[in-house]
Amino acid sequence: MWLNRAAVGLLALVAQGAAGVEIALDELQDADLEGLRSAPLLRAAQAVARRDERVTLPAVIAELDDDARRVMSEIAVEGVPEEGLSAEDCVRELRRQPLKARMAEIQKRLAGASGEAQEALLAEKTRLVRQMAGL
């Protein structure tokens, strides 16, 4: 469980009411949020967006418990971690992270694989590379 840069960036953009946030939040899937400490914050923002409300800091904070409110407030104060970062950039990176983790796992397994197992791992690696390129 960790707060990653892409999630923090997206939440900071949510706090700012940045353009494109609602669309970006709609693109996130549960698998993209798995293992993220910030998942409850992102899910709260998604809940606001899915009600066709404007995603604002007060609307998101109203969805959160006290601990999550504190974290969201800290992110809002810190602001966007990188100049020119867009909500779409953040979502793209969040969607790539599980794929990168699987790619690293495949790479480790390839060292000891041979025959059909090696072929299957290489095929999966190729599929993941294509999938990441399409994001």
C-alpha cells in the first residue's frame, strides 16, 4: 500500500477542479486502483463524478472518513507535483502500473523458464508491451 505519484497528481487535479478530471476518473477501473493507499480517495472522486456532479474538493471530502479527509486536504495543499500534468496523464500511468508489475514478474520467471513455459511467458510479455503502448 502506497501513495504513488500518479494518484497524488490526479487527486491534486481533483482538488483544483481541473479540466478533464471527470472523464479521467471514469476511465479508471477497480484493477487500476488495486493496492493503492489512495484508492478510497479516488473512489470517492469517482462516486461524485458518477452522480453527474462537478468533482470538487468539498464534494469529494464529503464522501470521506476523517483520516481520508486529512490525506485529501494535505494533497490539496501540496498541489500538483509536476507542472503541466494532466488528469489523462495520471490515469494512463495508473493503468500502466499493474502491467509494469506483471512485466517485472514475467522477466524474473523467464530466467528459469524453458520450452513451452518460456514461449508462453514471451507471448504474454509481447501482449503486455502492446497493451501498454495502447494506453
